[in-house]
Amino acid sequence: MKCLATNSQIKKIKSEIETEYKQREDIFRKQAIEFYATVFAIVLTDKYGIGKQKIHQILKTFVSLTEELAGNEIKLAEIKETLLEEYDIDINKEVTE
């Protein structure tokens, strides 16, 4: 059976799919950051008394670091290693216990 689409049509459709995928990926990433930042902020402010100015600084840093992770500028494994070595925080154990 012969394909009815031309090469240029296939390339155009592929490009449109890739664009749509990238847009949805960006939306999902932003929603995930918003979710975790919201939980993180309420824990720090409500449960630990972090003030208005400090929480804004923390959230700015949190979002920036998350974007660096998403852009592969840094690796999650490196952050986990730093937390374990410098603060004795094993994230894998903390989230599974």
C-alpha cells in the first residue's frame, strides 16, 4: 500500500507534534514546580515560622534550581550527594519511610 502523504507533509506533521509535545512538557513542568513550591512554602511558613521576605528568597532559589535541573545544567544526583555528605540527609530514605 502506498503512503498518500508527501515527505514535506510528514515533516510538517512531525514538527507540529514535536512543538505540541514541547508545549505540553513545559506546562507539566511548570505545574509540577507550582505544586511542590506550594507545599514547600506552606510547610516552611506555617510549620516552621519562616517570614515573608525569607520565603520569597527561598522560593526564588527553589524555582531557579528546579529550572536548572530541568535544563540539565545540574544533576539531581549531585544535589542528593551534597545533601547526604554535608547534612546527612538521604532523600531516598526520607521520602520512602
